Amino acid sequence: GASDFTGAPAVAATEPVGQLRARWRAPSGAALDVQGARTVLDATPLLLRNRVVRAEGAAQRERLVALGVRARASARVGTPSSGGDRNRRTALGAALARAAGPLGDLSAGVQTIAFDHPTTRGYFAAERVLLADVGTYLERESARGVTVVLDAGVGAQRVRRFGEGTSPWEGTGRLWGQLALPVGVGRALLVEVDAYDGGAGRVGPGAGRWRWFSAAVGARWAI
């Protein structure tokens, strides 16, 4: 796809964007998820004005440990760029997860994030971020084909800015949900919400803490 920068002080009006993902799962429960993406950071007018684009690659490995508990290890490397400024964002994480019936897929994990250097291009870039999180992921489908997907969690973050000390622990929260309502054979109406309170775990506005909420309506048509 492409993102339009009309109205921003730039030579080109569009930027190519896209996403590619591959998944593999063995009968033993081991799994591998690899993905790559190129996206435009558009949370604020400043990010759009600076035409901040992020290219990113990620991989997650999962295996069954014991008693239904699965261990996950993840790595993510991204490059936010704007004009001649190119930064590198590296994220490493580990988590334990277990299916818990009606409560969904419960998980607890930690993650560390680091940037190569500070920036004034409109996104938050810390020297080091430490995140801890507990959450749940669940999918439910009714007899009429109505599907609900929920990914939610709470946790804490600790941030060390370039040239400063490490902040105390602060609470964080996240919520993503999708509702799919069938409207015909192979067709569905989609309603999606995304909310986040924290900031350091995502590439967003140039502040250590921010809140985000979005809602979208779309359609899915099977061909």
C-alpha cells in the first residue's frame, strides 16, 4: 500500500507501506512467527510533518515447557527514519503463557527496549526501557458466527533517557479488541478498538508517557 503525505512540507507525497508475515506450528506445540513491515508513524501532526517511516523485522519462538505452560522468546529490530536521521530500535522479550479456559491465554513477561540515539523528530527514543506485563488473549465465536477477539494487559515501565537517570516504576495498560459481525456468506462487518496508556513500549509521540485511543469500522469480504 501507500501513505499520503499531502500537506506536509516534503518533495514526495506518498510512501510505500506493507506487511509480510509467516507462521509455523508443529504438532508438539512449538511455533515460530516471523514478520516484517514498513509503516508511517502518524500519531501526531509533528510525526507526519517530519515524515517518520519505520521499517521493522520481528521473530517470536514458542515451545511447550511443562503442565501446559509455554515459553516465548521474541526479538524485534526497527529503524525509524526521517530525512537524514536514522535511528535503530531493538526490543528483546521473554514470557510464559498458559491457556486458562474462559480467561483466555494468560501470559506474564518482561521486555527491554533500546534506541541508538536520542531524536527531535517527534517520537520517543529512550536509552533503555524495561517493561513488565501480565495479560490475556482470547477469541470467542458464537453459533451465529459472531467473533470477538480481545488482547489486554496491565503492567509497569521504567525508563532511562539519554543523559538522565532511570525513572521509578510507572503503571501501564493496553487493550485491543475486534468484533466481527457476519452480514452474508463470506462477508463480515468489523469493529476494532485500540487503547494504550504508557507510551514507552511503542514508537509514539516524543514523551515518556502518553495515552492512545482509536476506533475503526471496516469490512471483510472473502474471495
